Amino acid sequence: MPEGHSIHRLARQFQDVFVGAPVRASSPQGRFADGAALLDGHTPVRAWAHGKHFFLDFEHALTLNVHLGMYGAWTFGGDETFAAASSIGAPRRIGETEDHSGPASAEPPAPRPTVRLRLEAEHGWADLIGATTCRVLTPEEVGEVTAKLGPDPLNDDAPDLFVSRAARTRRPIGVVLMDQSMVGGIGNIYRAEVLFRAGLDPWRPAKDVGEEALRALYADNQALMREGVRLGRIVTTAPEHRPGVPAEQAWPEHANYVYHRQGRPCRVCGRDAIVVEEMAARKLYRCTVCQG
């Protein structure tokens, strides 16, 4: 599932290349025909994200809301003026880079049968497939969705609500960080990496972590996710643990500490101590020495 930095990159892309001019909306698959009809011919005025939810506000006070889930993805294309990532979402691509291979054209190809929503603008197009959620909301309904979400570090939300909620639960901190009602946008990779960087055992009850450490976790996630927005990929290693390798070249070999690194020496302690376990039906990666 794409983590929060990818959804914020998606919002930035829509803001840059779709906002401000009318779009043609259709549902080649047919499952979103009524929703597409509500948006067709209208003008996006703002693209934004909260956690793993993407929102596209239109001038007639309706909002497109998409949650990609495990299998959703946006695919983009356009003419030579359309500078955008080729794909954001699943299946996971190697980063999210501009791709203008082949003839540049604002005319989209024939849609695949799985395209839930197609948006077309003057210079490009976007296709959505496989999303868990794709709906059109009123302003009141948008408020109901965001009210259920925890603070989003990438929106510069204060950490107070996360800290106060986490400090009252005995659930493991590794579970709490993945709970979108506690904090928005953190997924399996950021969860594993930020806990390693903090030297915290993911199984420790959140209330035992302490307010100062909870605030530090939030701030570190904020910094790492901002770097993810900049790079288009998740890089969590500090420069001293990838000497001579800049962040732009770190992925995948030098990008992470524990995620998908079970059976390999830890970059910090040097021991063969990275394990993969199951926590709340998701894989959990940790170093049993550094996070013991």
C-alpha cells in the first residue's frame, strides 16, 4: 500500500497539472459512471492529501476522494508539456519518475477494462485502477472522513492528538503507528524504520514509551516523509550508514535499516539480528539487538 509521502506527491502532481482548467471525467469500467458524471466538465480547484486519502476539490463544491488501498494506482500521460510521474501506487514501481518514452501526445490510449476513472485535461490524462475507495463527497462528508483520521505529519499538524492518544493505550507502539486514526500516512516501511532509528522495541506498550519519545517519533516520521516526497522513494538511512552514497542514489541497496533486510547484518550493530515477525496481520521488521 502506498504510504503517505506517495499520496502527497500525487496531490502535488494533480495540483501542478490538472487544477485550474475543466476536465473530462469518464468511467471506462462503468463502476464509477455516476460519480464521473458529477465531475465531468468541471474544474479542479485544489488537490490535497491527508494520510493515505487523496482529495480533489472541484469548483462546484464536490470533492473526489480516493484511497488506493493495496492494489490501486494512478497512471499518467500527456504531451511534451505534461511533466508528471508515470505511475503512483501499486504495483510498486522503482520510484516515481517522469516518463515520456514513446510519442508524446495529450490523447490518451484506449482505456484498459479495469480503469475505474479517467480524467482528461488539455495536455494530459490520468487513469485510476483498483482503488479501495473512489467516491464523490460533499464538504460535510469530507469533514466526516478527515475527522476520523489522526494528525498528518506532512500537513504540519501538531503531534498533540497523537501523543495524548498513544500515551493512554497499552497497544504496542508498532500497532499504534499503523493506526490511521492515531497518525496519518505511516505504513509498514516508515513504521519499521522509525522505530529502529529510535531504538524502540515495536512490542512495547505505547503508554510506556513516554511523551518525549512519542513526540520524537512523530518528528522523525515528519522528516523522513518529507524526504520521501522530495525523492519519490523511501530512504531512511543516515549518511554515516551509507558513506559516499547520496540519498538520491541510496534506493534500494542503501535505503533502509531493517525493512526487507532479515538475514543480513544490521548496519548499526553489525549482527545478524534482523528478524521478520507478524504484528496485527502485517509483517514487522526489527533488529533484536538495537531494539531489544
